[in-house]
Amino acid sequence: MKFTRFSSILFTTLLGTSLSSCGIVPGTSVTTVEPGYAGLKIQLYGGEKGIENAKVVTGRVWYNGYTEEVVVFPTFINTYPFTQAATEGSPTDESVVFSVGGSPVSADVGVSFGFSTEALSGTTKTKLHQFYETYRKTPEQFRANELRNGLRNCFGEVAENQKLTPAMLPMNQQKLVNGVRDCTQKRFTIIVVQDISLLNPLRLPPEIQKSIDEQFAAQQAAQTAESNRRKVEAEAASNVAKAKGEAQVTIEQARAEAESNRLLANSITPQLLELERLRVERVRVEKWNGQQANIIQTPNVQLGSGTPGGTP
């Protein structure tokens, strides 16, 4: 094997020397690393081969296709959807399936992540070097395999740590996702995981979903009944309070009137009565016009058993 590789390198070198004299460098290639991306130019042969000596490159890059490789990484945050639908992400089903309480759960997950050219402390390498040294994968290969598998493992671990059951999932989705985001970032420290989100509601087996829906409907009905009961009780209490208030007002009014009468009765003395009689008499005198009251005469009627005009 070593002899075959040496023969290939020797042939390439001799051919390159021959063609170079004609002004043509065999194997010469060019690629452009666009803004927002960074490339690793890796030597495949010779004393400088390996990721340790790879150079971070951008812009237009010339390299030898026989002896060098340029791997390009997006350094901006890119969101990729792992979904069941063939119209998003991959044409195949890439949804993340994990277990909750022994039941399979399928999730459509969006992951916002990117790669970093941050230098590693105490070395001349960057996180790109560390990534490629660890996984030996292109970004697309890493996303389709390691990242998706890591998401599945994190979903399962977080659901177990939070002691979730299928019935608890509808009310705890955000809590679950927050835990998965933290788990994923700890698992892949050499990339930047900015966000993880659910693109659609979690999918459960139909019979379990039906049971959850029925339970939820029963809870809603119970809550509605309880709300109506409290409303009726509140209205009844309000009516009782109103009636008590009105009765109290009547009582207070009666007490006030009785007290007024009592005070008035206590205030009437013989002197007060005489004073009132004199006041009335004075008013009558002031209104008198000086004439005596008319005397009303009654007809002369004789009482007896005889006829009028007759003798007894």
C-alpha cells in the first residue's frame, strides 16, 4: 500500500515537472470562500500534511487538487430544520425521534448554529482545526449525523431528567426545549449553538394523543364548571350583601325616626303646649276681620204627635 502511494506521488511529481515546463501546473484548482465562510486548506501529503498544519483561508484560494483539500465552513448563524416533511431540509424524514415514558415522540426541530474561527488558548489552532480534528466531517456530514444524533440523545436525556410523561408534554414543551438547547451546547462546545426551537407540535402515537386530548377536554370542562359555580356563588353572595345593606339602611332610618320622635316627645312640656296655644290664638286674632261669626238659625220645628199648626 505504501509502495503504491509512493509510486502515485512520484508519477504525479514527474508529470507535474514535465507539464510545468510547458507553463501548465497539473492539479491546480481555485475556489472562492465567500464572506461569512471560512476554509481550512489541508495538506494531504508531505511533511506538512494533517490538520495540525492546516491554514484558515478566505476569498479566492489556489490549491493543488492532488495534494491539498479545502473544506469550507459557514461562520454565520444558520438555521437548519430537521423535519418530517420532504419540503423542508432534506427530502427524507429527518425528524428527531426520542422516548418519553416509553412512548416514541417525533419532533420537528429547528437548530440555529454556526462554526467559529476563535483561536484556541495556548496553540496556533482554531476551533475549526479542533472540529475537523475531532469529526473529520464536512459541515453537511456533521449536521446530518453527529448533530442530529446529539439532538435525539439530548431530548431523551432532558425528558428523563425532568421526569416528563406524554401527558405532561403539551404544558412543558418550552421547558423541554430550553433543556435540550443547554445540553446540545455542552455536547458540542466547538460550534456555536444559538437556538433550538420546535417547528411544530410534538407528535405522539394516535392512541396516546387521543387519551391526552380527552383528558384535556375533561379538565377544561371541569374548569368551566368550577368557574360557573364560583360565578353563581359570587352573584348569590352579592345579592345577600345587597339585601343586608338595604335592610340595614331601613333599620337605621327607623332608628333615626324613633329617636327623632323620642326627642320630640321629651321636648313637649306644659309650658310648650301653652306657648303653642297662644301662638295659634295670636294667628287667629290677627286674621279676625272684626265681625262676629254668622249665627245659623234652624227652622221652627215643634216636636209632638199632632199635625203642624194643630193643638196638642
